[in-house]
Amino acid sequence: MKRSAVIAFIICGVVAGLGAVIGTPGGGRAERAATAQPFGFDVPLGFDVDVEGVQEVSGLAISRRSTGFLYAHEDSGNAKRLLVLDHVGKPRCFYEVSAARNFDWEDMAVASEQRTGRSFVVIGDLGRNLKELGVSEPRFVVALEPDVGADLAALFERASKREKREQQAGLPRLRTKSANEWRLSYAGLEPDDYPDIEALWFDPVSQRFGLVAKTTRDRAEIWSVTPPEVWDRDSSLVASRVAYLPVHGSKRKRMVTSACFEPVTRRVVLTTYDEVHVLEAPELGRTPGAALIRVTSQRHPLPFQGQVEASTVLDPGRVLVAAEGRPARFAVVAMPRHNARH
């Protein structure tokens, strides 16, 4: 892994401190647990990841089960696997997502099933390339999250000396549990009119997924998806439109390509190719068919030019973004200070 001198700076000079968890007064233990997130990443402000076969990073998410690791996946036409990076941005291993297919993986979230508290890797197979591949239904690929630390320790412990040398020369290759599919439709739309979605996040308070349409028009529509009660089964879900975000400027500034959720201050971060948008988490539990609400955002330029397709929150003040290419380019972006809701 080598550093990139081009991206060694932060956009904003102020990094937000830890804020109070936003919720109802006297919010219960369940809500506080739902918003918990492991922090403590020490990644450089700008760095490259140069791994054979990794050239189209399209999704990022922090592990909930193994502190100090994060996952990345690639876009359509690439392997059905997760690349694991450690807390300083070093590649550690691959996980093949068992019983899955990568038609057009666009974004991901690591989320907990409310019924059991188990964490899952949820990948949005949602992009426009589905139509070109003859796939009629977008879907979520849902796999029980692996225990990265334990898996790597067990792998190295049982390996022979020769295998250990091979592991040090290349990244170990592991497998997740078999994945399930949640097939998705969009309320009020025929399949030919489904939106091109590249941005996905999970709100642990509302227990819903948010999606943002990639558009070249002046508004990006926001959709809400309620997960099934049991996550490790195949399901059919319906997305509902709940809000929209005005987007302006060049084509690159209007196409939303990734999303992530900051659980302490309950903000959503959206990226385009040139900017980040930081906004209060929209209400995803609105009644289907209700008038769309307009949400606003604070906009800031990204620290480098590139095809930015992935993002994840590191802590309440920092977001890690990644651009496609080999090597994959990563940069830390400072979030603006949060103004608490009244």
C-alpha cells in the first residue's frame, strides 16, 4: 500500500466532537445499543490500496463484529467478494460471499437484525447494469457478518510454515456464510422505470434502509425500505419514495454515488463524483404515498478528482471515501460541526 501525495489534506478545518445520541427524551437502552458504532480508525488522511484484481471499489462499511476492520466491495463485472482493510488501511484478506452473484453491487451497509441483534453485511445489487445483464429485479445480497479477527487468527494458527509464507505473500481467501436475497420493487413504478440506485445506508433507529437515486436532473429522490423480520431468508420487499434532495451544478456534482450513516448525530453523508452532502437523517417511516419532503444539505468539495463511488463513517467527525481505479484512492473527509436539533 502506498500513500498519495495528492490527497494529503482534509476539506474542513473543524472536526466534530462526540455529540449526544439523538433520540426521544429518556431514550431506552435498545435505542442506544442500536446506534452504537465502533470507532478508533487511524487511517492516513490520504492513501492508496494496490491489490491485484481490485480496481472498481464501489462500497465501504465498518465491521460491527470485529473492531478495527472495514469491508470494501467492487462494482459489476467483478468478483463476489469483500476486501478487508484494517484500522490503518492495510489490506488483510478477502471474503467470498457464498451463494451470491455480483450483477451490479453499488453500495453496502453493515446492520443488525432487530430480532436477534446479529449483524449482517447488506450489499445493494441495485445499479443500472442490471438491465444490461437481463436481470429484472434489483436486490439486496444479505450475508451474516463474519468474525474477521477470529477467522484470521484461526487461519494462521492452523497453517503450515509453507502456507504461512504464502499467506504473507498474498491475501488470505475466506468465505462468508451463504447469502440470501431480498428482491426489491419500487412502489408505483414498472420495472422499466426503476431508478438507478448507487447509494445505500441503514438507520438503526428507524430500522430502515435508505436509498438515493443517481440522477442528472435537479433532484435526487430518496427511497425507504423496511427489512423483513427474519434477515437470513429470501424475501420480497417494496421501496417507497419519502423525500428528495435538490442537487445542482455540473453533471458530476448531481450524480449521487454512495451513502453512509453517522449514528451519534444521526446524519447521512452522500457523495457525488465531486462533492459530499451532509444532511440530517430523513424520516424513512413516512406513510407510503404521502407528499415527498424536501431535505437540505451542507455541500463540500472532495479533496481529489476521480470517480468516487464509496464512503463510510469513521467517527462523528470523519468520513472515508474511495475512488475507482488501480490503485484505489482513499481520502478522509472532515464532516462539518453538527448543529443539534431543537
